[in-house]
Amino acid sequence: FFVDGYKFFSTCSCDLTCFAFLMVATIYTIGHSSHSVGTFFKLLRAYGITGIVDVRSIPASGRFPHFKKAKLARHCEEHNVEYIWLGQELGGRDEEGIETKLQREAGKVALARLLSLATQSSGAGVLGSACLGDVPHRPAKYCLMCSEAHWTNCHRRFIGEALVSTGCIQVVHLNIDSSMETHSLGSLHITSPSYPNLGAVEK
């Protein structure tokens, strides 16, 4: 199985290929909420985040234009943060819904890409040729980003559930009060994501 040119070997027969990681990789999630640019990137620096994976179906905000895709990508470049948009594959705010998307081939490929990115933050990407071949280690921490302040009100929890269910990755949700929550299986507390106006989310 190949992801971004890297070779992985399956360790189980699940639909989403599990990879032979010798250590648990980590990926983070965050909601931009109503933060200013300065506050948002200050949070990212505090957690050591070096890459943002935008999972918004519609990467725009009328109330907070600095979080529009083009502007956010520019801000990320200015702060030396990589910007990746996977909203088409993993966005939750459309008719199809995230649970359906996660079962489609494009969704599975996107999840596999997240697994690949996560290995770069854990050291799991330096396992030698027995697993990954000659893959150079890049110190990086990637974070899924949507608009909702708390992950339990967002489709990030469905993505987190899918990733954790592989058994080879942990998902850590970063909250705007600087606390962290590690995702555990069965953490789908709310029946469906809510998308209130951004002006109403907690600051």
C-alpha cells in the first residue's frame, strides 16, 4: 500500500489499511472558533503544531474573513505552518455527510494520508526499511482544523473515531482553553454535528 510515495504493509484485514507502526502516531484537532489570527497561531505555537489540515467543506467565513481558505493559507505561510485542504474528501457540512464520506474510496485515501502525516510527528516515520523504506524523518505536528470550538460539536469526532479505530494512531483534541482531550473509541457523544453561526461559538 502506498501513500504519498511511501510503502506501508497491512497488519490486519480491515477496510482501511492499518500500517505496521512500531509506535503510536499522533494527530491533533482544533476549531478556529472566533479567534483572531494572532490568537489562533499563538495556540498552534503553544502546542508545537507545524501543519494544518483544513477539513471544512466550505473553507470560508463571513464573520471571520481571515479564516477564508486563501487568506488562511497565506497566514500559514507567514507563520511557517503547512496548509493542506481536505474538505472535499473529509468535510462534514454537505448533503453526503462525513459518515458516508469515510466509507468511500476518496475518504479512505484521505484517512491514509492523515496516518502518513501523523508518523512524521511521532518518530514512527523512522522505522527503517523493514516497514517504510528510506523515509527521512521530518519533525512535524499536524492538526485537523474545522470551525467549531469544541470537537464534540464537530464532525472532527467522526474523523477521530475512524483514525483511532485503526489501532495505530491516537487523536488529541486541542481546546480553546488550552486543555487537551485524547480521543477514545466510542466518543461520539452527539448524534449529529451542530454548526451554529461562528459569532455564537465560545471565545
